[in-house]
Amino acid sequence: MRRIALMLGALSIVSAAYAQDATKPATDAQTPAVSTPDSKNPAAPVPGANSFTEGQAKERIEEKGYSEVADLTKGEDGIWTASAMKDGKPLKVQLDFQGNITEAAK
């Protein structure tokens, strides 16, 4: 009986360790809409069906430190585009369906 209990304990430890393996987020342009806050898709902004409302898009952009977000429009490619300010500089900001925010000088 004791051997069975020890074997079950060892098996549970091994299975718990196996379950801890984390997968790394993909970095190609076809990455699905998955929350990966520590990484940015190198192909951003990625076109695709965007479910963010205008209010959500503006909120996400402002959360990243942009102010004076204006002229927010969603293109046919699903990418939200706006003008904004950051560090006193006017910028063009884009938000894709994956939540990637990119900027360019205005």
C-alpha cells in the first residue's frame, strides 16, 4: 500500500512539472489574436477582423502613453488609425486586431 502511495505521489510531481512548460508566442504575421503583452509582432500592424470598438481602441492607445487621440477611424483592413501626441510629438498611431500599437511621424 505504501509503494502505491509513493508511486502516485511521484507521478503527480512529474505530471505537475510537465504541465509547467510554457509555450512561447509566435512572431510571424499570422499569429492569432492572443494576449502576449511582453512581445510585439514584428509584422505589425497586422490586417484582420478587428473586434475593438472605437472606445476600446482609444482606451488601449491612451494606456500606452499617447494623448490627444483624435480622428480615430477603422480601415477596411481592420486597422484602427488615429493622430495622437507622445512626448510632445505629433504621431500617426495604428492599432491592429492583435492589440499591437505602431507609430509613425506625422
